Amino acid sequence: MSIDPRRIRERMVRDQIEARGIRDEEVLRVMRKVPRHLFVDEALQSQAYADHPLPIGHGQTISQPYIVAMMTSILKVSPGMKVLEIGTGSGYQAAILAEMGAEVYTVERIRTLYQSARQRFSKLKYFRVKTKLDDGTMGWPEHAPYERILVTAGGPDVPETLVEQLSDPGIMVIPVGEGRRFQQLLRLTKERGNVNREKMGSVAFVDLIGKFGW
Ligand code: SAH
């Protein structure tokens, strides 16, 4: 018996993402397209489309599909935008952003994850995703400013370095604080020199480690 991953992705989008109220057609399209099962270890491929995060090694996880879709939709990405992601992990979220047409810069601090994500990007032909092995709480100053910044690990506060590297106007989505296990997902909107913070709901990400992390 062979299983068609496209059919499984259609179900995933219908039952986990549309069912929870995400209507952004572009987000739904890319969630149907990106082969999530190729971003996890072979032994976990049969669970790749399940409604929860999965381990990717080193105590890290690939986020639940719904969380990826929700963050991508809050970020409001348009083609051609420069987007900085902190926490490459498996590379899945970066691939989703690349499919949205973004020019993606992604930073990871764990070497083996960085290396396997790079291999996936080249195998799946995401040649335009730029990767860096470093402490992402410092951002990636050489290419700043970024119209969008997405942080996919939870720290104690918003690193000021990232606020500085955000364009005006610009949007940053970042899980922050409330102790180490749970965070509030924040949307920071920079406009005419002001930064507005809104709480978007409670989430549970792995730790953001680094100079301006835990
Ligand atoms: N976006 C990822 C989710 C990975 S989990 C995906 O789609 O799979 C969060 C990742 O953030 C982990 O890989 C962790 O190592 C990384 N991370 C934590 N602190 C970091 C930092 N300061 N700089 C860069 N990466 C960091």
C-alpha cells in the first residue's frame, strides 16, 4: 500500500488549519505544498502530518503544523519581502516562508541541525534560503533591516537587537516569557518610529538560548 503525501497534506490543512479558522489562501496553499515528511527523521515520517510537534534531535522540535500556519499568517508575508527567522531547526518553517515568496535569512545555533537543514534546502531546491550558524539573538546585522522577523524559540524578552533590525514599517512575531515552558506569542508592529506590542495567545516553544535569550 502506498500513501500519497499530497492527500495527507490536504487532510492536514482541512482538519487542523482551516478547521481552526485560518483562511489566508496563500498560507493554505504552501501548507498543502511543502513536503513536511522530508523535514523529519525517516523513523518519524509516518507521524509527520499529525497534529503535534515532533522531535528533531538535540532536545529540539519541529512545530505543530497549525502553529506554523498561524505564525505565517500573523506575519503577513508578501513576495519579495526580506524575512529573518531565528531558529532554523528542521528548516520547515523557512521552506514555508520561501514558498510564500520571501527572501529568507535563517539562523540556527546547533551545528548538526544547521547542517541537516542546509542539506534539505539544497535537495528540495530552496536555493534562495540563506543560512547562518550563530546566536540568532544577535540577529543578522549584515543584511538588516528585515521587513519581517519570526522567532521560533521562546526567550525571556524581546531582544532589542532584533527590534533594531526590523524595518519601519515592519512586523515581528516572537514567543516571550511566562517562565520557560509557556510563552505569549507577541506581534510587534513597527510604524513611524513606534513599536506596538499585541498578545496573540499562549504557546509552548523550546528555549531561545543566547546572549539575549535564556
Ligand atoms: N523553525 C523550526 C523550529 C525549530 S525549534 C522548524 O521549522 O523546524 C527552535 C530552534 O531554535 C531549535 O533548533 C534551536 O536550536 C534554535 N535556537 C534556540 N536558540 C537559538 C538562538 N539563539 N539562535 C539560533 N537558533 C536558536
